[in-house]
Amino acid sequence: MTTAALRMQRQLADADISSLCDRVFVAQRDATAIPKLTDDYPQMTLADGYAVQFELLRRHMAAGQRQIGWKAGLTSKAKMDQMGVRVPTVGFLLADMFRPETSTIRTDDLVHPRVECEMAFVTKTRLSGANCSREEVLAATDFIVPAVEIIDSRFSGFKFDLPSVVADNSSSARYVTGGRARLPMDVDMSTLGVVMERNGEPVAMGSSAAVAGHPADAVALVVKVLDSLGEELPAGSFVMSGGITEAIAVSPGDHIGVRFQELGSVAMRFS
Ligand code: 0L1
Ligand code: MG
């Protein structure tokens, strides 16, 4: 799958997009698991998935919510192989999905949360275009900061396909930042080590190279996907670049601590 393939035509009518948006909206609001959307709409394409996601975003904005940026999903080779894609998905991030560092995060308003360690970028200039490069991303970056994404697929058993997971906002649910903000030129982002502990036990470790080869390349891919959808990344955007480690399931009572080489730690508890 290339970004050009994202320009393919939609198959579903506006009324179907609206009714699928209702389904996803209710599943996210009520934390209920639903079957993947293609069970009822087998003809649904990736373009339809983005149409549902963008309708979801419009509804949130109309209700007064604030978008602060985007996430890259499916950035690791393992997840891409599993889904048969070569380009990450994107999902929007709203201000009210943010949770402060060291806070206690509820799980009763989530279906089956999992945590991923990620590097987040905050931009100072606009990024756009189908040829966005790592160098352009680094030049446009104000600072980077360590982060944890809490993903929560609304599909039963985390079983979905590409159009469905894109419609579900790429499983976006919550995010936490912490540690130390750093200038992009002060850190070698190509091989930054990360260790995640659950209740004091190491449960995952990895290198930032797992994120599309380099986290800034993942941000460039986000810009390319947005371009194919007729969007750009405005200055001041917060972008989660993708999971450095596998996603780890969390339950009430769990404490998660992540140590990022050069960037400090991010910690939280779940209730
Ligand atoms: O952030 C991610 O990589 C998740 C993308 C959606 C797939 C999943 O829920 O694992
Ligand atoms: Mg993620």
C-alpha cells in the first residue's frame, strides 16, 4: 500500500459513512466492543475508513473539542506485516485524551487498553506535501518529548482490518507525556533505547529505530498520508510517532514506568 493508493475512491455512500461514524462514536463513548465494520460493509475501503474518521473528528470539533495533533499507527514492521501495509495509518489527538504524567488513568471508560512507548514531536512550522522528508521534519520540529500512548481498539478481541481500524481513529484513546523535552539536534533519534516496566518488572524494551526506521521518518509519513487526504500539519502540532515497543495490556492497579534513553521517564497508574 502506498500513499497514492489512499486516493482511491470511496465505495460507501455518505449515509453509510454517517451511520458507521455513529457506531464508532457510541463504542468509544460507552467503551463497548463492536465487531469490525467490514463484517456489515465488506466493500468498505481505506478511503471509507478515513471518511468515517474525519466525520468523527468533525463531530468532536462541533461539540467544542480541540485537536492538538495526530498519531502515527502501525509504524512497526511487525504491525505493518500483520496488516499488509507499508504506510502507517493516522489518527487525530484531542486535548481531552491527554492525561498528566504520574496521574491515575481510569480503565472503566476503555475497552481493553494497551500501552506503547513513543517519541512525540512538537512542530514550530507547517509541514505539508507528498514528498515530506526526515530533514524537513527535523527542521520543523520545535522539540521532542517522551510519551506513552494508551491504545484501545473498540473492536472485539482487537480483531480488525485496515478500513475498520482507521475508522476507529487508529485505536487512539489516551496519551501521557513526561520526561525531558529536548531539541531534535541534541539527540540521536535513530537508536534511542527504551525500557517499559509494569509493576516494577521489565515487560518490553526496544529501540527508536523500530519506528519506521527513524521516528522523524514516521512523522514524514504522517504528513504524506495527510497530504493524500487533502490535509497538512499546522505549526504547533503534537505528533506521536509510533510504538517503539510492542503494546502491553494494562489492568486496574497496574503501574507503568517507561525509561527513555536521553529523554527521562514517563510514569502512570491505572485504576
Ligand atoms: O498506535 C498504534 O500503532 C495502533 C494502531 C492501531 C492498531 C492497534 O490497535 O494495534
Ligand atoms: Mg501508537
